[in-house]
Amino acid sequence: MDEELRSLTERLRGESGASAVYDRLVATEDADELAAALTEPGQPLWARELVAFRLGAAGDRRAFEALVLFLNHREPQRCASAACALARLGDPRTARAAAALATNELRVAYALHPVRLLAELRAPEAVPALITTLERRLRPHDPHRRVALACVDGLGALGDVRARPVLTEALAHPTLAEAAVRALSRLPKT
């Protein structure tokens, strides 16, 4: 069992009360059984998260919609597990969904994991979405500094010169300046 799945199963064991359903969903290797549990009415949140992660990590695209919902969840651990599974899933819709979540101002408090996922995916949507999200975070008194910092780090990792203007602007923000210097140093010289 890989580290991400081990961590997830430990967390969800507690949520499930170590139920028989939990044991069955952890043990089964039947993807159809997992997919059925994903859409079965009345399933608890922990069960949906567990099967979505397992299906996504196995590359089964039936988990895509559930994983996107978890990527935008209010609980950071659920977002992190969804981002991990989406990165493994290999679905071409993932980058577009992550970009939509990262740039949604109504849900910016939950944008940290979509931003990190975009940088990891290195998809064409990543740089424009991270630039847009960071520009919005550079407003005075913006409370979402962790999202801004993730954008700066992601843009540095992506190394795209289109990020130079917004990273230069981030230098003026004390909480972002050090990361912006590092990110700018990773961009190709023009």
C-alpha cells in the first residue's frame, strides 16, 4: 500500500468507526464494486472519498467527478487526497477542472490544492490560471496568502516567462517576496 493510501485509510478508519463496510471497501480489488459504492445512495462521505481515491489512483475515470468535488471540499485533507488521486488518474479533463476551481473567487478559500495540482500537472491551463489567481491575491489585505504563495511557487516550478510581470509585482508583498525571488530565478532569461 502506498503512503497516500495508507494515510487516507488510517484517517477514514476513524471516521467509519472501523465498520465492516470500511473493511470491505479497503480490501476489495473489484473496480466495479468500488464504482457502485461511489454512486450508491446513502453512502457516507468517508466511503465516497475512499472509493474515489482508490479508483482514481488506479486510473479509473469513473472517479473523476467525485474527485473534483473533493478537490473543492472545505476539509483540506479531503482536498489533498483528491489532488493526489487526480494527478494519478490521467484524465484530460483534470487540468481544466483544477483551473476552474483555482480561479473561482467564490471558492478561493479552497483553492490551495487546485493550485498545487495545476503546477504538478504542467498542463497548458496551468500558467494562465495561476497568473489570474495570483493577480487577484495581490490586492491589499487579501486573506488568502497561502493560495498566493502556492501560485508563486507553482509559477516558478513551471518556468514560463509569461509569469514574469505578476511575479515581479509579488516582490512588493513581504509575505511573498522571498518566494517570488526564487520563482523569478527559475524563469528563462529573456
